[in-house]
Amino acid sequence: ECILSGIMSVNGKKVLHMDRNSYYGGESASITPLEDLYKRFNLPGTPPESMGRGRDWNVDLIPKFLMANGQLVKMLLYTEVTRYLDFKVIEGSFVYKGGKIYKVPSTEAEALASSLMGLFEKRRFRKFLVYVANFDENDPRTFEGVDPKKTTMRDVYKKFDLGQDVIDFTGHALALYRTDDYLDQPCQETINRIKLYSESLARYGKSPYLYPLYGLGELPQGFARLSAIYGGTYMLNKPIEEIVIENGKVVGVKSEGEVARCKQLICDPSYVSDRVTKVGQVIRVICILSHPIKNTNDANSCQIIIPQNQVNRKSDIYVCMISSAHNVAAQGKYIAIASTTVETADPEKEIKPALDLLEPIEQKFVSISDLFAPTDLGTESQVGERGGARRSAPTERAAPLTRPFPLQIFISRTYDATTHFETTCDDIKDIYKRMMGSEFDFEEMKRKKNDIYGEEEQQ
């Protein structure tokens, strides 16, 4: 929502951004001081003195890293929101196999030295990586008999004779799929995902991921500042009493007895519980540690992926770890957050393989969140009667396609269990398209050089 309010402001729209919370970022906020985190999870007492100063902590409720070459970094660069943030590269990405964790090979040298694969497997994997790097969906000469829109990924793996272990870490640690459903879908998206991983890696070398100093809560604040520079208004602590709808169209939002009028409204599912449907649950466990995670070479930040096959599940388990090096924890402390999609009636048992890797854990904060999606997103039924129009807005009933979005309420999806922002950015681009009627264009986002911005002019 903050990114969209920034983008809409740059596009010349008049934006009012209201939040019922006293902090930025809604459910993806970073909580500070540590005392507030204890309160939020209803833990008795206050943090022990060994945790250091409460103010030194900025704990993300929803852990995610940024792909160095991914969409969110592009949005940050194009809008120049990067001037408000500092990033660090995450030190390593690891994958779980047979109860142990191994570094995901990030260079050819690492691939050859990695104990994840045998010697011949390494050669085949290297061939596969070269193929992916050269693959260009606009140049059939690079396909080598593969049809990107028809050949399944399972067949591409067969073509290179890759074994199950390699398929596991390629699909889950490189292409970052949460399940194995992708195997029987056309290979184009998977190949592009592996390319994104490799290109992101190439930028900084240690891992493809970046993380902002002081926590993810800095991101919404950066975009809120962008919105303000372009005339947007931001109100925290603003209770929402009612979304006002007249003649099947949103006309305003009522708060503290007043109505702020609008033509379009963007909100997260928590504001419109009658217009969303529950599509699943995610369990997240925030763990405070006094030591780096074992077998990660004492990294002060890392990601660990536990592919579902390794633990007899349908969905992967993720661990993101950051530390005092990112100004999010007291000196010598580490924050590891494990998350996965819930599959059974005992979610804490499901996430145990991840927690076992983190022991000893000083303090745990467990949350189970419902995942919501707009009831009528329309993305599942993409072909409409008229020239393949997509009806992707939450409408009260199936409206004729001539007036595709009568309601003008655009609802975002809940954050999923993935540990990067690519799915979130897809949602942003989808909402943008439904609101503006045109594709999101990075070029348009480039700030006009003669704009007045920054603090210098304002002081």
C-alpha cells in the first residue's frame, strides 16, 4: 500500500493514506523497542537484561529479503527511494539436505567444490546453468529443442539428466518455488526465475539477497516520504469506521465522524473482511539467539531453505537470519525467523525441523496468520468474453465486462511464506494495472530530474 501510494503520487494522483496503526507498514512492520514485541505476543514481564537495550531492536513481523536484481530494487532505484535507505548483502544462502545444511553453490567454483552433488552431477548441473544463462525467450536459437511455452520443467531436468537432489535445490533454492507444482508447468517461468537468481548473485557475489539497515519497516517509510514529496498526505493512528459505497461504487472513507472522499481505494484485507476469502495460513516463529546458526560459517545473516521433499511436506520451510550487523538487534544477538505454509492441525510441529537448526533459542514468538485474497480477483479466469479482457476487481456480483471495475476498491493479498518480495511486487503491478488500465512501466517511474525533493530544499 505504501509503495502504491508513492507510485500514485508520482503519477499525479491526489493521495490520502490512512493507517489505523501508530506505526508504518501494517502487518509487515518492524517492531521497536523489544518491550513492544513482548507486549504484542502477550509475553509476561519484560525482556531480560541480557537482551540489551530495547531500543536497539527492530524486529520484522514478516521476514523478507530483496532480490538484488528483482522488482522491488528496481522500484526503489527508479523512484530514488534508495536515498532514504542503506542496504547490506545477505552473507549466504543455504539449503537443507538429509538433516544438514549446505551452502547453495553461487559460483562455478563453489558448484565444483560443493558436497551437494557428485562429480558427474556437477558437470551436468554446470551444463544446465550455462543453458539457462544463454536462454533468451526472444531467440529460438537458444532453446535447443525446448519450447518455453509448452515443454515442462520436468522434461528440461530430464534433458540434462539431473537427479532428484539437484532438482530439489534448483527448484526451491534457486527458482524459489514453495511447492513442486511448477514441475509440470511450462518451463519459461522457472528458467526466468533461475536467471533472476543468477543475475542477482552476479551483482554482489555473496548471495542474491539484500536487506535494509534498521529493518524492513524502513521500506514503507521510504515510499511514504516519496508520496509526501509529491503532495500525498499520510495519517497514522487514524481509525477507519466505514468504507462508504454509493450506487455500487466507493465514494469515501469515514473516520472519526468525517468522510474523506475518493474515487479509488486501495487497502489490505483487514479493512474489508467481507470482500476477501481465506486461502490458507502461515506460521512464523521469531527466534532470538545469542549465536550464529551452526554450519553457516558464522554468517551474521543468511537464508536457509528446507525443500518440502526433505521433510515430507508439500511446502518449503524458510529461515531468514539477521543480526546486530543490520541495526535490528542488540550487540551479539541474532534474529532468526522461520516460516512456512500451514498444512496440518499442528503447525508448530511442522516448523520443528527449522527450529532444530537454531537451537539453543533464547526466546520464541509464535504467530499463525490467515492468508486472505480478494474474493473476485479475476486472475484465475483471465479470458473474458470480449477480446480476452481480464476482470480482476473485487465486484459485488459478476458485472458485465463493459464496466469492469464499478466498485473501485482494490484489495492487496496477504504476505505469503516466501522470503523475498517478488510475489508482493506482482500483486502491486496487478493492482496498478487494474486501477490505471495500463501496465506498470518502470520507465515512467523515473523521477523527473527537475522535481524538487529532499530535505535540503525544505529546511
